[in-house]
Amino acid sequence: MGLDSVELLMEFEKHFNIEISDKDASEINTVQEMVECISKYLNISDQGESLKDTIFKKIKAVFHDYKYADSTFSYSDKIFTFLSINEEESWLKISVEINIPFFIPIPKNDRFSKIFKNRFERLHTDTNSITVEQFTTAICAQNHEKLIDKENIKSKFEILISVIGITTDKLGINIFDIHPSKNFINDLGMS
């Protein structure tokens, strides 16, 4: 394991108050494998996506109320087909309405990229491919400390969004680039 990997593993151990064995750590390659390992140590088997569903319902209601989308708005839809990524005031209004702050991905060529350089410098995801589900998960991950009682983790989804949030905070990787199937070294550039 490289320095990035060791430091990130230590952050996960600290956050979840666990100690992952060297053997288990050596078998972790993907975000999902990290979630499964932490779940094992915390004895959690429930997938429990009720938090994600709650946030999705709030987003859906706001999109419907402001007529950005109709009632067919679903997890598989591409979020930025309903509202352009450049509609900054509208995104801020949505954040206020759902009472959860969030960042939207800013393309590298955008005039705001210099302001958010550290947060978005390594954006690899095509913003046009981001689904409502990915967007909802990202909002949860950006707010994992606010949304989850880390002393009372209830589901693998809560572990997932904490892992994504911690990875983003510690490595500066864009939150929209981190998915369960992503390999920490090959896809996220860790050493």
C-alpha cells in the first residue's frame, strides 16, 4: 500500500472506530470492497437506502414544484437534462429548498473552475452522464457528517456515503467520480 492508501485507511478506521487487519486491508481494491470490509467490522448487513430515498423525494418535489421535471422524474434520469449545470441560481434555490447544501460538478473549462480548483480539478465524469441516483448519492456523501450518526451506523448505504465523503475530503477527488465499482488505485489515482 502506498502512502495515500495507508492514510485513507487510517481515516476510515478513525471515522468508524475500527481497526482493519493487514490481511483484510490487502484485499481491498474498490470502494465497494471497502464498504463490505467496514460493514463486516461493524456487523452491518442491511443495504438500507431509506436515507437516499428521503433525499430523492425532496429533490423530486422541488424539481416538480419549480417545473424542472414532471412526475416521471426517476433515479435513472440524467440530472442535467432537467436543469443545466450552468443554472447556478436555480441549483442554489434547490439546495435551500431541500435544506441540504451541495456542490455541483463544474467542468474544467468553466469560468468558476479556478474558484473550486481543489474540489473539481480531477473531474473525469462526463456531467451529461450523471444520473439522478448518482446526484442524490453525491449530495448524501457531501453531507455524510450531518446526515449520519457515526456512532449508530445503520446500513451499508450510510457506510458508502461516508467512504465517498471521506475519500473526497482527503484526496480531493471529485465526488461524482467515486462509485462503488471504482478501484482506489487504477480509477481514483491513489498510490
